[in-house]
Amino acid sequence: MEFIRRKMKTIVFLNALATVVWCAPSLCDLEDEFVGSICKEPEPEQPKCMDIMMNYCDDMSYTHTVFPNILGHRTREEAELGPEYLLVSVVHNLLNGECTPDIRMLGCSVLVPRCEKEKVLKPCRSTCEAVRKNCYHAFEGIEMAWPYFLDCDRFFVSDQEGCYDPLEGLRAIQEEGNTPEKPHTVIQFSYQSNAQMNSILKKTAARCPEIAMTYSIGRSVEGKDLLVIEFSNNPGVHELLEPEIKYIGNMHGNEVLGRQLLIYLAQYLCSEYLLGNQRIQTLINTTRIHILPSMNPDGYELAAAEVQDTIDPENEEAQNYNSWTLGRGNAQNIDLNRNFPDLTAIVYSRRRHRRFRSNHIPIPDAYWFGKVAPETYAVMKWIRSFPFVLSANFHGGELLVSYPYDLSKHPLEQKMFSPTPDEQVFKQIARTYADAHATMAEGNSGRCENFGSIGQDGIINGARWYSFAGGMQDFNYLHTNCFEVTVELGCDKFPAEEELYTGWKDNKEALLTFLESVHRGIKGIVKDADGNGIKGARISVRGIRHDITTAENGDYWRLLTAGIHILTASAPGYTRAMKKIHLPARMQKAGRVDFVLQKAVVEPDMEEDYRIPSMGTYEHFDPYNQFERYTISEQNQNREEGQEKPWWWSYFSHAHGSAPTWLLRN
């Protein structure tokens, strides 16, 4: 029995030992594995410097690297299959050549780090921070997050820790060349798709974040953003006494030069500000500029497609393209410059009313039961939301500046001079652009004669040229404080791409001079006795039956010609205040005229000065919510877009391993 007991214990011990041996990981060669042997774990292989064998990193200033790399890739093959190396290989295309090869070489310094004496030498943090500062805007422009592996604090080290400059080879090449030219603005004079246009605007704003921002005022019929870029020393904020001005292009989708000029202007303003151009810096530091390059992106898309067909030698129908009609309207075939409320007819019908004023005329209720385009709706809300002082709307088909009124004061006369109360102011505004243009004011030279005789100096009263109702410039003047003119940029509505540079040269000075002209006339603040600004106070000029109103904080701007003027400031619940002023002819900036109004008992008929009988109130906008669907549709679309991936995602969607969600913003 004792023998059997010992035998059983031996068997149990051997079984247990076998189990331990079976479950333990093998640390020895097979021939050494037997119970009781003593095995040692092999020494880990020390990293060794090796030649760089990755194509997109073969121009670094060093020739040897090591694995594992700084990101933990154990082999060259693993690094090449990763999304980090994929980004390095396509970043030139994604950023349209901007910030390359800097970004690529910075990425390579992490993927194939420098190896000296079998040790990794990390890149300098200072180099990374400099590249990030100069190139962050480029990633913002395509709505891509800054790559995690270019985190300057995480993967780069300070000079004190011993580092190297991964761009030293690039700098050596640059230093070998001639003395670098003085920095200047570079603009690519070519047409862009709607997506490319929006990308350029966003990139521009990202490049100049301290003076620029983009925002959308709504969407087109087909859901395209109506994107605005704003320039100011404090973008997004209305500053006291800083005038606001807007440019609108491509209202007619097939009239495209204005669209291109405004894209170029945005790039020019940003670049020249950064380069220290004093004129541009002064302009942006004292003015809030809003630029909407395309009011009709759907129409542009149609017109651009048709034009592309005309230059296709295999397209037999190319000769059928008519630049005067295709793409002019929006996707609903609505002419946007005939789609605004016709307030001019109301002016004519009531101009003999004793207290009638041609300003802040309410939108008739009947208008909302017609067909209102979403683009028109968006622009109307936009101009009611900002205290715009001056505006230009760019078209094509002639070479001139047209100013209000556009509707003839006689229903049977199609070419009848029909001035506003501010005829002299509008002529001055129109001449500002025409005189600064390369050829516009040179008599009849270069005229297209599409609508008959147009005068001698490049400007014309709209109704004298040809009459129509529902125009945007009349609506601006009669519904808001804004004075708008229409700039016709040339005979060819869709000029060839090689003519775009000439168009920019001819118009650049006029574009800048017009922006500067918003500082003419007078400006000031209307306050109460306690020093608080009065919103909605009226500034009247004797002899001109058109008033303007103060903005949120009581500030105002009134464009006027030189001479002596008698001004009156008034507001319900306050006494009137009057001042006589003299504006010198050569005065280049607005004169300051402030008013202080004293509290008073409101007279029973006080409001009659501010209303048109039976017209309703100014505050009513879309009173029956007829077009609320535009806003709802926009919100739904924004929600859907939030779930979509950006256009560049297709580069990475099939990358090895998990998708690089770290490239997605938010």
C-alpha cells in the first residue's frame, strides 16, 4: 500500500510539472526543452541604423534611420502601410502645393527619424512650431485637423535636449539660390468650381484669422452655401462708428467676372495685410468689409458646364450656347434681380404725400404670396441684419456703373431718367468706381451697346438705361440705410480664362477705391442725456427726402456730397436736435457730427412721420412664415452634413488598419 501511495504521489507531481511546462511560454530551442532544463531568454536585438528606403522621405538631410520609429512602428513595412505615411504622400495634392515640402519633411522626421551611432535623434520642437504657425491655416482651409503625429510637444524636443532641424536640407537649397525676391501676393487667375471657391475663402480666412472669417447667409435652391468672407480688425463684431460695406457677385449665374474678382480681392486683402501694405492695413483696420462672391452658385454651375461644352471640339451642339440666358436665373429659373419687393412703385404712388419719406419702406404682405427665391430671401435677411452703408453688385454685359432708380417713374417709358432724392450722392458713388477703373470712364470707348446709348462718362441712371422692377439696388436704398450701385464689368459675360488677369488689373484699383469711399460724408452717435446710444433714431437732411437710422448703439453714417447741409436728429420720445454743417470738397474721411436728444412727451401724431399709411410695419419680415422652410431646410441640411465626411476622406477610407479619424475636426 505504501508503494502504491508513493507511486500515486509521483504521478501527480509529474502531471503537475508537465502542466506547468506545457502552459509556460517556450523560451528555449526545441532541442533544449526537457523537464529540469534551465533556459535563458534571448537578449533583445539592439536597434541598428539603416538606410532610408521610403520614397517620399528620401530627400531628407540625413541618410540613416532606425526602427522602431518615434511613433512605434517596428518595421519600415509597418510604417509604409500606416495612414501617417499616406498623408505624407498626398499632402501636396490636398493642400494644392501649399506648405510643401515643409509638412512632408516634418512628417518624415517622425516616421524615419535620424539615426546616429545606433541612437534616435529627435527633431526640434522650434521647427515644428514654426511650420504649424505658417501652415495651420492650410489644414483649416480643407477642414482637416492638424495631424496628431505633428504634435510639437509630444514628438519633438527642445534645443537643450539635443535635436536637429529636419528642414535644414531644404534651407540649404534655398540659400544656394539667388537673394529671395520681396514677398508679394500670388493669385491663380483661373475659374473655380463652387466647392473650390468655398475652399479658397475658408483657406484665406484661416490664413488671416485675426482679420478675416467666413459665414453663410443661407443656401441656394440646390443646397449650396451662400458663403461670405468678412474682413475687419475685429471680425464678427460691429464696432462703434466703423462703417460696413458689402460686395455681391454672380447674381446672374452666367455673369462670372465679378465672382472671380471678389475671390481675388479676398486673397489680395489677406496677403497684402500680412505683407504690411499700409493702405490695405488702414482700410481693414477702419472698415468692416463683407464679400459674397456668388449669390447664384446654381446658375454658375449650369453656365460653367455649358461653356465647357463649347470648348469641346467633339461637341456638335456647342454652337447652341447662349451666354445671355443659360445660367442667368437660379435653379428655379428665377431672375434674382427681378425677385426683390418692388418698393419703387410704392414710392411713385405716394411721393406726393406730405410726410412721405423714401426710406425704410415696409415689404408689402402681397410680396410673400409670390415666388421668392431662397437666394433672394437670404440676401434680404442679410442686409436687414447689418448696418450696411455702401454696396456694389457686380454684373456683366456692359461696361458702366448703374445707380437707382431702376424702375421708370412713368409706366409707359422704358428709358426715362428717374432719380432718387440722393441723385447727387449716387452720381458721386458711381463715378468713384468708374473713374478708378482702367477704361470705364473713357467716353464710349469699349462700349458694348447692348442697350443703346449709355452716355459719355461710364455711369447712368438705371431707369434711363432700361427700366425694370424688383431690382436689388432699389430695394437696398428704399428698405435699408444702404446705398447700392450695379457695376457692369464688360461685354463678355463669361470671358476666357486667359482674360481674367486683365480683368483684375482693370478693376483692382476701382475695387479698393470704392471700399475706401465708404468713409465719405458724415458719421456720429445719437445719445440721450445720460450718454446712452439711441437705436433707431433718424438723421434727416434738409432738401433730401430720405432719412437713415442709427444702429444698435446709436451710431450712424450718412453719405453726402460736399457743401452746406442742415441735419436733424429725431426719435420717438425725444425732442429734435438740429445742426448746420459744412463738408469741404476735398475731405477724404467722414466728418463727425454727434447729437444729444432730450426726453420729451410723445406727441399723438409723432409716429405719422415714420409710417406709410396702410403699409404695415418695417419689422414684419415673412409675417406668415411662408418661407420658414428655407431656414428649416438649411438646419436639416447642416445636420446631415455634420454626418458626412469631407471630400478628402476618400484618400484614407481604404487605408490599412483603422480609419484615421484623428484627421477629422471635432
